Amino acid sequence: MGSCAAPSTKQWHQFTIARSLQQCLKKPAFPKEIRFDSPEQLLKQKRSLTLFRQSQSAMLKLQQNIKLDIKGGMKF
């Protein structure tokens, strides 16, 4: 009969590293080129990009306001 001894810490780490590498290799690569097969997809992409830019500019404005409030010593 074989022994059922627990693996050493080194063996366990090697196993977990090997398993995580296998999981990473199984993932399909993200396509670098996005294809829009329909006008709806193109419009959806444009809308999401517009929303992203709007939220980005709003966040930058908020950051600037917070910096000004901190420099001015105002509490909000």
C-alpha cells in the first residue's frame, strides 16, 4: 500500500504554482481587434465611450475641487 503522507510545503507551493499556470494558459487570448458586425454594436460602443469620457471628466473636476478645498482650508 502507498503512504498517504501529506505533501511538504515546497511540494504544495509547486503544485499551486503549476495549477495557476495551467489555468492562465487555458484562458483564450483577448482579441486585439474589435469587430462591429452590426450598426447597433457600433452605436452601443460609441455610447459607452461617451459615458466613460463624461464620467472621467466629472471625476477630474471633482478631484480639482477637492484639491482646492484642501488647499483653501475649507471643510465640506
